[in-house]
Amino acid sequence: MHAIITTTGHDRVGIIAGVANAAAERGLNIVDVSQTLMDEYFTMIMRVELPSGQDGGVDMGALQDHLASAGEALGVVVRIQSEDLFTAMNEI
């Protein structure tokens, strides 16, 4: 299963490293990443593979809390959602 992590906020040193480390702490494998800087505003989208739990599921709420805490420490907003939900919300 895949998920999409979005990160937004004012640019500063260490955002990519901080979000990537938080993802790695939860066993997420980054398979694609895109980031851009518009003036001083940083945006990043990561596509990640979710680890398969022993019960076959992943606690997305716990992942969101973990990534949000990492983002808070970095001064950015970090969100995660399933790839299917992300795709459905962004289709025209």
C-alpha cells in the first residue's frame, strides 16, 4: 500500500531530512519525492510504501500524529493520507 505525505511551510534548513527521518522511524520507504520553493514557501510531496503490519493494516492516525509532531518541530505542516484518497481528492 502507498501513501502520500505533503509538507508545507516557510523554508528552512533540514526540512527534507527531518521529514525523511520521521518517515524512516515508522518504516516508510520513500519511492518518489518532489519539492519546490516559491519565494520563501516550501512544498514537498512524497510517495511512500507503507509497511505491512502483522494484522495487514497500518494505523494511519498514529502515522499522522508522528509526522505532524516532526513537522511541528521543523515549523512546517506535514500530512499523510492513503494514495487512493489523495488521488480521489485531486481528480478533476
